[in-house]
Amino acid sequence: VERLCAVVSDHAVRGVELDVCEWGLRFTMDFLLASMFSARGGSLVSDDTSVYDDGNPLHDGDGACLSSRLLRRFKLASVELFSKRLGNPLRKYRFWDPEIKRALRAMGELMDIAGEIVERYRETHSERGIEEDPGIMAHLLRTPYPSDKALRADVVTFLLAGHDTTAYAVSWTLVELGRNREVFQRLRGELDAVNPERKAWTLEMLKHLPYQDC
């Protein structure tokens, strides 16, 4: 959250337009990777380029950050599976189509990236640590999957199903708070009253935010 706030502040100071939807996607993907898989997304750095721009080393290529690698491939795969094929069920048989080839390659690369996430987690956690960890990744590793491919597919599903809806909800929340100064100030006041030292939020603190919950 602090990194996202720093990005927003930097754009405001420089007077540079901010694509709230894209930064919502970056924030959400970074958050999901950290909270569910103990992985670093790395996309929340202030820059004026898009995740989907080719040639930028932050987003494109072997050294690109993890969140950008995922977001770029999710877009290619999602447009094909959930848009173009729904409108044309026979499209999947057009194996010669370069768009379809790119989408299929993106799907395969998503599985490879999921494998990297799993292996990185295994390398940084002991067997005892995995048994005691209440997180999503540890739970998946404790589940008796028939194959590593099935495990990787679930990792992709968790990231795909959770990232866009959450991201756009965050984005529109930021937009509406920016448009409604009185609401923003009242919410800010409530947050400061409950957590004046701005420590890490706890579930107990969140129970005392009636305006936020309304």
C-alpha cells in the first residue's frame, strides 16, 4: 500500500496522468503474490510506461518483474478464451492463426511461471515450515495433487480469478475517493482515529471502522 501511495504521490507532484486501472492491476497482482505465495511481484515502481509496452525491461523479457510477466500473459490468454472464442466457438480450430498461437504460447508460459512460483516457495521453506504455514501456497503443497501440472494449474487459477475483479474495485474506489473530498476526509479521519500511529492493521482494528463498512 505504501508503494502504491508513493507512486500516486509521485505522479501528482510531476503532474503526470495516472492510469488508475493499470496501477490497480499492478497493486493487486503484487499483493496476491506476496500474500498467497510469498513471492515478490516487483511492479510497484514509479514509471510512465505500461505493463503492456514491448521492449521495456521492467515489463518485457526474461528479466521482467513477476507481476508484469503474469499480467501480460493473462491479457493475451483471457482475450482469446473469454472474448474471441465465446463469440466464435469454431475459432479454436484455427491453429494457423498467429493470434491464437500467441495466446496458446501465453497459456503455456503461465504454467511455467506458476512452476517457478512453486519451486521458489519450496526452496525458501522447510518441510516443517510448509506444514505449519496457514497460507494458500502451503495448503496447496499439502494437498495430494495427481501431478505437478495440476498444482501449477491451481496456482494460475488463484491468480487469474482473483486479480482483475479486485483490481478494478480498488481502482474505482480510488477514483471515487478522489472525486468526493468530504468522503475521503471522513474516511481518513476514522482510519487515523483507530490507528493513529499507522501500525500494521489487525482484525480487531478493522472492527472499529463503521463508516468504512457502511
